[in-house]
Amino acid sequence: MNRLVLAATLLERGVLRYTPAGLPALDLVLKHESTVTDNGQPRKVLMELRAVAIGSVTEGVKVLALGDPATFGGFLAAARNGRGIVFHVTEVSPG
């Protein structure tokens, strides 16, 4: 199963563009910061993740201000250029 749910803040949002199929798309950068337990020890996790929202989910992303926290759900896929991964956001919940 390829499913990711991530609490993050919106760090960057690109200009609204359209896919060849005519769907709205937004390129994003999300920032996650938390503390998790790894092998019985606390570990601080801080990361930035490239993401994309395509279709109707762009409406939920457009209302977020930069720095706003939200919960993002979706899946991971290879980047178009084959280098790295991109989080494809399929749902967003503010807060």
C-alpha cells in the first residue's frame, strides 16, 4: 500500500498551472517537524518534501497561507525527471 498522511506546514506554493488534461495543479513544498521514538530514544525529525496537488484538491490548498499547518494525505511517486520522490496530495485538512 502506498499511503502517506503527514502533518506539515505549507512552506512554498507555486503558481497555479494546468496539466495537459486540463486539470489545475499546484507544486508545493511542505515542512514537517516532530519528535518520534526510534529504538527507545527520542529523535527530532525535520524535513522538507516536494509535493503536488492536482484537480479539485487544489481548492483546499489555495486557501492555506504560507506557514499554515495542515494534515496532507496522498501517495508517493517518482518525480517526472526520475530523480527523487514527490508526494501527490489527494486530500488536505487545515489545522
